Amino acid sequence: MVNFYRRFLPSVAKYQAFLNATLSGLRGAQPVTWTIRFSQNAKKPCHMHPALNVPLGLFTDASAHHVGAALIQLVDANWKPLAFF
């Protein structure tokens, strides 16, 4: 899902690099300790507040072990992300 939204996420590569470095070498269902840096990186992509007079959409993606979603809004004939979950 991140690759689809790359154009809306300035400097996304540095956030992905942190995540990749943290998760590299893990195999199977190993726990990951959630840190303040994870929380800070998760808040970065939100760029705007929702407009009340435009359509909203919810894109979802899931696998056997993970789930993700993006809340989007239609602005000037383009879908723009509001938040990622």
C-alpha cells in the first residue's frame, strides 16, 4: 500500500529505511517492541484535515497476518490520503 501512495509522502524512503532496518533479520512471528520513533513515523504522513464537502473513501488491504487501510478524500478530481492505519 505504501508504494501506491509514495507520491503523497515526502521523504517516505527514510521512514521505510527505519522500518526495514528494524525488521530485517526477523523470521516468523517474532515480537517487535513499539517505540516512540515508530509512533512519530506513523504520524508523519497525515498532510491535511478532511474537507466536509467532498467524498471520502476507505481503501483496505489484508493478508493472513496483517491489515492496513487508508482514509482518502476526493479533492480537485484527485484522491488524497488523510490517514493510514
